[in-house]
Amino acid sequence: MKIEQEKNISFDALVVGGGIAGGEAALNLANTGFKVLLIEKDLSLGGKMIMLSKVFPTLDCAACITTPKVSEIARHSNITIYTSSEVSSISKIAKDNFEAIVIKKPRYVVIEDCTACQLCEEACPISVSDQYQYNMVGRKAAFIPFSIANPKAAAIDIDNCILCGACEKVCPTNCIDFTQETEEYRVSIKTVILATGFKLFDPVLIPRYGYGVYKNVITSMQMERELAPTRPFNTVLRPGDGKVPDKIAYVLCTGSRDATIGNPICSQICCMYSIKQSQLLMGALPMADVTIYYINIRSFGKGFEEFYQQAKGMGVNFVKGKIGKITETEKGNLILRYEDINEGIVKEEEHDMVILSVGALPNQDASKLFKGEELQLDQHKFIYQSDLLGSPSKTSIEGVFVAGTASGPMDIPDSILSAGSASSEAISYLIQNK
Amino acid sequence: MEVEKGKTAKYLRDKREVSQDLKDNLKIFNKIKKEILEALKEGDLTIDQLTQKLNIPKHEVVYYLMSLIKYGFVQTGEVDDMDEYFSYKLKK
């Protein structure tokens, strides 16, 4: 590993995570004159939100909200962004001073020189699963992550590259550079905001739902991609055989409110994103029947109940039922065996596509970052908020604040509010310790 | 050591071995790509028809066919009378 010790690398704030919460927090700090280092482990800013089709309850285009904000973050003179980077450790070296070690992985492309012409993509002979389309389609090893990625620049997936050099030969700006190496930075900062987000539940952990075995059982994030303008298919299709589905089921609380898989809490977003997707499906496939199997519909936010009633009015069928098992027919249809909670009997219903509304799990990565101080987690392994009612962004370490879903499941407006709170606390902390 | 711009792949090739698995995956992709494109030369086909010609599982046909659409080799044709299955054709 090449150790790059930048002599004067110091910032007022380190923001870990370049999703919507981390980006918002960084922007607030930068707008008030503080220098921010924003660390994102992925190739692009935007987190999970940038991958969504539309948002509830307004049905606004997610990309139309995310991309201007991400662009503002990327262009801000007070924000330095490291993508493909991770913080390996943070140590408190004085009362108001931290030292972080940041590992920056090579992209094998000089971002500033790349024009995103995609000629390297065309030339690359490799095809592997596209993680940004949740593996429903392929991508090249020389690739632009997705069309609204920021930075909009190519990257080389070195683990799947055969080093044929075809990308280099066609690159008009010579921006591909296989000599790049991993770099390590030692960074001095005064405050830290943790915006490490959440992880999606992997439904393979509930084998009775058949995810991964039955090809027409997909996750809600896969359906989100199918509904997005930059979708993997020409329209909504079954991945198992390319059929346009006409009887679609949603299974709510997949990996939420389920102590048997270790996550007893509500993920707070699944009811509403499923209702949102059902409305989008009714628009994309006007002849389709959509059924949502639920335990309780939690339409608690501003405009949520009206949004739920709107879905009912559009013809979405809501069944209060707990799914026991899914089995597959010869034609690739799915039989859902469920307990009808209102009637108290077990029923079966056939659908031709099933969407598992997967829940939000804690991302525990941040807890391992700190040396000499303990970043406490709550009982559900989200970052512990030491003064939940008075100062909800405060963590167990003075000078370290939490933003967004790193502290618990929440929707996009609440994530942005939480980021506002975290940045305000951080600004106050910075001013008090001047 | 100064490496000439535009010729840096060789630099890493000398330092890093490319696994046999990667080479095998490339062969599989090229084989399926060739078979799909050859089959579509004869005319528009549905996924079901392609599955019968290629003798690989339907979900794999969907995956590879959609990838070839993304890469610009294939395009979507007409949908059938039941609005259920599309046909696919070579991109001209």
C-alpha cells in the first residue's frame, strides 16, 4: 500500500457517508464557512435515495430532488469529497481534536480527465452483474456506475477486469490509469458526523419465501429499479421469463417486526414505499391487479394516510394477512399461503410476481471506527443517541454526531431533518471550541 | 518508474495475475452472446423461443438478452396479442 501523508490535510468536520443525510449535513456545515471532508465508500454520492424511482407521498421524481443537491455538494468550495474511500479509524487526540485514517481505493480513472463518453464501456469485453440494477442486468468492467452518478466518471472494476487494455486504447483523454494504488490519508478534524445509513434486509434469510430460488420473487429495491426511468428492462417484467406481470403481490414486513430473524422493530418506510410502488405499477400496467399483504399499515406521517386512501381508491387490494410460505407453479407463478388475520383462517392465492418489502437493518460499521472511545449502540444496534429528547444528534462521544438512518429507521424528510439537527449541533460545537 | 499514459494496463498485468474464473466467465458470455445474436439473425424471437433454441434456463436468457439490449446489440420488438410477452430483434 502506498502511504500518502498529506502534510496539511486538516478539516473542521469529517462527514462519514455521502447519502442524502451525510450530503445535507456537509452542505449545512460548508454553507456556514466550515471546511468539510466527505467520505463515501461507493463510486458515487447519493446513497440509496439516488437509486429510487419516485418518493412518497408526493410521487416526486427522486432523481430530480437528489441530483441538484448532490451537484451542489460536489461543487461546493468548502467540501472535499473522497469517493471509493473508507475511514479505517478515528482517534480522539485532544478534547476538541480527532485524527482519522482514511483509505482511498483506486478507481483506475482520473476523475477530472474523464468526459463520461462511455467509449471504454463499449470497448470492454467483460459483462458482470450490475449491482446498481440489483443484479437484474449486466454491466461492463469499465463502466460508469449509473447515468446520474456523481462524479459522472468511469471506473474500473479491477476484480472483474482481465487487463486487456481495450478501454485505454479507445479513451480519448487517456484518463484510465492502471498505475493508481490504494492511498492512506491521516486527517485532523475537530468534529465528526456519522451518516452511515442502513442496510437492507437480505430475504435469503427467510427461505420459505423462496427469494433467490423462485426468479419471480424479487425485492422492493429491485422493483424500485424496474419502475425508475433508468430501469434495467424496457418495462416492468418478470425476471424469470420476461412476462409482463398482471397479478402482483407485496409481502410487507419482510425482515421487520420479526424477532425470529433478529429484527423486532418496524422499519417505518416499507408500508409507504410499497403503497407508492403499487400506485406506480397501476400507472405502468393499468390492467394489473396489485395486492398488498400487511400486518398493520403504518401511515403515520404528513399526507401518508391520504396517500394510503388514494391507493385504495385506485384499486390496490389490501389484505390483512401474514404470509407463511410461498411456492412456485410450473409456469413460474407463486402461491402465497397466508393467515387471513381478519377471518382467522389460512388461505392460498396465486400471483405471477411477488415483491418482498424488505426492511431496514442497522449498519454497525461505525461502531468499529473509534479507538480509545466507545461509540455506543442502542439495543437494536443503531447508533445510540445519548440525549434522545434534548439533543437527538449527540452520541456517546463528545464532538461526534449522528445523522439520518444511522440512528434508526426513518424516511427521507426525517433523514434530512436529522442531518439538519446534526449539522447544527456540530456547528455549535465548533464555535464553542474555537 | 514512469509508465506511458494510455498503456498502463501492461504495468498492472505484470504485477497481477488474471484468474482463470474471469477468463472462463468471459468465454461463457461471448458464447451466449454469439448464440443469441445468431438466433435473432433469423428473425424476431420471444424469450420462450430463444430458450428453446439456446437450451439455457429462461431467467438466464432474460438476463443476457437485457444485457445485450443495454450494450446496444438488441432492441425490443412488438408485444403479443395478450400484452404478455415481447419479441426481440437485432439492432440495426
